[in-house]
Amino acid sequence: MTGDNDMRKDDLKEGDALALGQQLCFAVYSVAHAFNRTYKPLLDKFGLTYPQYLVLLALWQQDRMTVKGIGEALGLDSGTLSPLLKRLETAGFVSRIRDKSDERQVIVTLTQKGAGLKAEAFGILTEIGKAMGCSMAEAAALRSALHDLNHQLGENQQS
């Protein structure tokens, strides 16, 4: 089943089709690394890694989340998330407590230090915007296209 928007084998010469520069996956991979390199010096000022920053973003949006809820929001498993949360707790940004109504659940809450960082973190967003060199509208359109792509790829995995 091919439509007008579907990529067909004959759209590119065989040699060009497999060129690294033609691969969408490589472009996304390269951009992810470029983002990480751009974020690193900005986050180093706060003693944060990029994944720790993502956890804080989730908690700034909704404080008092379960570990499972954070994992679902970020697409991370508990094996990856637990050590990350321990480091955030040691740094004083979050606290972790067992849910009294369900001992299996751990609730993660921002500390005063973690909540206070939110205002300072706006500068990170500003610097990333400058580094991207595009307008807010262009960034929003790109984000929307990436969300759509992520959703489409997720749908295809479930089929």
C-alpha cells in the first residue's frame, strides 16, 4: 500500500537511498546529540544532567508524582529512573516517600530548592531558543511534527 506521501524505493537512486545523510533516523539521532551538547553547559551550572532536568520539568508541571507516573511521562523504566531520582534527592531537589495508602508506590515531590530552580531554569529555555536560531512558531511547528512522528512510530509498533 503506497500513497503519494509514502517513500518508495524508486524515489532515490539505490546508492543514494542508503547514504547516511539521507537517513531520517540519523538526522534525529544527530539533533538529539546536538541538543545534549547544547544543554550540558547550561545544566552544569545547576549540577544537573539532561535526564535529571527532564524529571524536574515533569515535576514542575505536576508535583507529587509517583515514580511510575514520571517514568510514563518521560518514557523511562524504573531501572533507569531510580538512580536518577536518588541523585536528585541527594542534591536536594526532590524528596521520595512511600505512599501510605500503597506502600508499593513511591511519591516524588519537589523540595523548596527544586521548586525554586524553576524560575532560574527559564534562562535555559531562552538560551536553547537562541541556539536553535528559529522563531517560536518554527520551534512549535517542529515540535508538533516530531510529536506526530513519535505517535505514528508508536502506532506502528503496536500493530
